[in-house]
Amino acid sequence: MKRIKAGLVSDAFGGRAWLAISEDRAVCFVATATAFFMLFVSQANAQAIPLNNEDVAPPWNALQVFAPTPLPDFRDPDNSDPVPPEDMPVRNRQQPGYEPVGIRYGSWMFNPSLLGGGFFDSNVFSSSTTKHSDIAAVVEPKLRAHTLWERHGIDLKLDAQSMIYNQFSSLNQDNISLKGSGWLDVARDLKVLGSFQVAHLNEGVGTLSSPVNAISPTPYNLFSGDIAVRKEFNRLAASIGMGVKSYDYQSTQAQDGSIINQDGRDGQIYTVRGRLDYAFSPFLGWFASVEGNQREVRGTPGHTLDSSGYRALSGVTLGRANLLSGEIGGGYVSQQFDDPTIGTISGPSYHASLLWRPTRLLDIRARAEQLVTETSDTSSNGVLANAFQLGADYELLRNVVISLAGGYETDRFFGQTRKDNVTSTDARVKYMLNRFSSVSVYHRYTDRKSDIPTFSYEKHLVGVNVTAQF
């Protein structure tokens, strides 16, 4: 029995803005870049492709070449006004009077925050037969530190998270993560960017990459690093980069009290990537991106998960003022596994990410994605995942935002006869009391239907969070 190794697929990057030459644009970049480091690595969920993900904007798309890239602003930076909050996407905008204050020390700014909350899970083990519900408390202290330099920059984020269950104490878990990034302005049109993460995390019981009969989360250590160079040639922008992720999994406990060894999931993923963007006008552009990978995952005796492959996409970038933006692309994906029972997974690939803003109060997002990943539990499988997602963010009041999202994903397994269909929804309301505190409530629904009944389940997650920040 096995679960998808979703953690090796992708990381959640937050929304960021263009780092331009003018002081106003630099301020805009720092403000929106905050979202990238405010995201904490969450539990693995039912999908290989996350339902909620933030946009990536230059220059940070150099670290994630398959994220949509806004078209450049052709206005004179010396005569351009700063972007008002109402012209920013709803989920990223910070209205005056609700932004964090921060603590300044020289050229550094520190932003501490503390989240406390709880949630109800209707099926804590994601079981198809024996369903157990429980409530849990969540505590998440965070500290962000970033520079205020006119050029270059460093941004650090320290997160901790504790989950304490009321009835099933074996589900308790503690996570801690240190993320960092930096950028070096070599010249006006040349930037070097880098990021890293050192973390001790847990994959929750019942998630796709957890053993089916586990009663405790699966702890693991993550070490990752990325570096990229981005160069602009007037209307043409090019980037090239490389990265590595290293996973070290520990053991978990089974229902019968035995220990489940997870060393077979240890491994490294090496990537190299490049991207070209050309702007025909402020409303239309072209892109081409490619990423190659070498995956060295231990697997189980006789079933290695080592593989190598690539993904290449090309398409158009759209930017109709504040109305429609995003990109649509198609290409090819191929992943060749050393294990002959999996073989090579290849074929046409696609990617689409669009943002439609019919009004300044409403954002509608659409996304379609395909990628190849693998399971890495008690046996070996490759997975071809296809996801279609639709979401909306509505600013009911300046300090109240309502977000709704839904998704449908199909997971086709190679190495066994299995195909899963996943339907999911996510609804949340965020109420910002002032610049020091906010309250949010959310509901998540997941319904996985599998050819193998053991992997089918349905669950609801309802929670509330209170955040204090400075």
C-alpha cells in the first residue's frame, strides 16, 4: 500500500511584485514579497497539485519557471505613481491602517506574529471504513526579518507550529522551519537571486504520502537551496537557475504498535531550469520555459524510485490592464524511472493560470496543470496528475475578504492498476480587526474516489484562527 509523495513535487511560493528602479516600486516589491515568506509549509493534502497557491512575479519567477509572469510596465519609472491597494489582487492587497507596524532596528525590519486557533476534522485518519473525528488546537509563532536597503536584500522567516489533538494524542505534531532568500542587484537589468529552507516537518496521518495503517505523523527533515540569474534585454527577459532538495524521513507507528520504517523515502532532487519572456506589447507576450530534474529516491529493496526527466512549455502571456492577466502554455513532459515496472511517463503537457478582475472588489482565478510525481512508500509507482481549479476572492469590506475555491484532479498510477479522482473545495473568511489582529474561519472538503477502495475517503475540516501581529 502506498501514498503519493506529494512533498517532492512543488513548494508553495507567495505573491511578489516587480523590483523596479524607483523607490516607490521598491517599496511595492518589499510589501508584496512578504506573502512569499508568510507562507508556512502545510500538511500534505489529498492532491498532488495544491488547491491554493499564490502568484509568482518577477524577479522571483526565476526560481519557479512554470509560474505565470506579469508583463513588464512600460511606463517611465521616474514618473510612475505607486500602485494603489485597489489595483492589487484582492488576496495580496494591504489597505492603509491594516498593514503590520514592525520593529525597526537600523536597516532591518522585524515582524513578529502569533496565530492561535483550532479545527474539527471529520475523518482524522482519512479512512474509507472506520471514520474518527476529533478537534485540535493549533499554535503558530512566526518571526520575519528583512532588510530595508535601497539595493539588494535579505529576507528571513522563522516559523513554528504545534498541533494538539483532544482525543487522538498520537496525531500531535511539532514543526519548525527557517526560510531565507536574497537578491543582488548586479546592474539595473541583472539580478542574482537565491533561497534556502531548513526544516523539521511532519506529514499528517492519512495524507497521500503517509502509510495507510499509521497512527502517528511521519516526521522528516528538509534541506533545500535555489539560485538563479535573471537578465533583461529591453522587451526580452531571460533567467537560468538550479536547485536541490534533500529529504530525510524518520519512522512512524502502526495501528498494531509496530514501527514503520520510512528510510525508503529518503533522497534528493536536483533541478536545472531556464525561461525566456518577450513582451510584444503591454497586453501580450510570449514565454518558453524548461526544467530538467534528477531524482535520487531510495525506494524499497528491488524497487528504486530513481528517475530523470524534463518538462518544457511555451505559450502566451496576457495582460489586459487590470482586467485579465496570466498565461497559457503547452508542451511536453517526460520522466524515466529506473524501475522497469514504472518505465517512462511521457506525453503532451499543459499549464494555464489566469486572473480575471471584473471589478476592483472581485478576483476570479482559473488554473489547469499537469505534472509527474511518484509514490514512495511500500512499493513504487509513478503518478501523472491533472488538475483543474477555479477560485474567487471578494473584498466585502476593506477589512473583510471572502475566498472560495474548488478543484478536480485525476491521478493516474503507473506500476499498478489504479486511477483516483479528487474533488475538493476551500472556503474562508478573513476579518482584519486592525493592524495588530485578525480572525479567519475556513472550511475544507475533500472527496477522493479510487479504483482501490482502501484509498477512497471523504472528510470535512472546519477551523478558526486568531492572529496577533506587529
